[in-house]
Amino acid sequence: MTQTPPKSKGKPMKDTVDTITAAGAEYAQKHYDRFIGASKEQVEKASATAFKSYEDLSKFSKENLDATVAATTIFAKGFETIGKEWMTFTQDAMEASAQAAKALLAARTLREAVDVQTDWAKTSFDKVVAESTKLSEISVKVANEAAEPINARFNAAIEKLLKPIAA
């Protein structure tokens, strides 16, 4: 035996379907609005975080570039100082050599010539040792000064990397 669905009057069934449809639409709209609102908040938070990260990265990169420029400037000035010192030393050595040559040509005896040559060689050697020491000290000073901005940025990078780990 098969049952037949009860016959209902057309109007109440339509009202029931309309009510269910309206309630479903209202329910769907409510959840859709809540979903869109939550998604919008998440997108806004993600965008703010991304922009902040980009700004931080840009600032960090600029500071690194500034440190590199500072180190290069210090190095260039130091190299210029070393070049001037070397030129001064070379010029003084040439003048001393010219004076020694004149004195050597003016020597009347072999003993006098040997003494002039010995004095010139000793003085020249002492000046070379003194100038080499001076240039080495300048070089070390320039290297240390040029490394300071780079070391500072390196330390800042390490601190920035370790900060999230410590938190």
C-alpha cells in the first residue's frame, strides 16, 4: 500500500516555502556578512603587517647602505692620506738622494766618499723603517675606522634576528 501525501491547500504550503526561503536567505546573508567582515579584518591586518614589514626592511636596507657609504668614505680618505704620506716620503727620499749624490761628487778622498755613502744608506734605511711603521699604523687605523659602521650594522642585524627568538 502506498501512501499518498496529504493534500493541502495551495496557499499555506506556499507560505511555508516562502517563510523557509526567507529564513534561509536571512541566515545566509547574516553568515555571509559575518564571513566578509572577518575576511576584511584579516586582509586589513595582513596588509598592515606587510606594509610595516616592508617599511622596516626599507629602513634597515637604507641604514645598511648608509653604513657602506660611510665605510667607503672613511676608506677613501684613509687611502688618500696614505697616498699623500707616500708621496711626501718619496719626495724627501729623492731630495736626500740628490744631496747625497752632490756630497759624493764633492768628496775629495775615497774615505770621504765612503762616509757620505754610509751616512746616506743609514739615514735612508732609518727613514724607510720609520715611514713603513707610520704607514702601517695609518692603515690599521683606517681599517678599524672603516669597519666600525659595518660592524655596527652587523650587530644591528644580529640583534634584529635574535629579537623574535628571545620573545
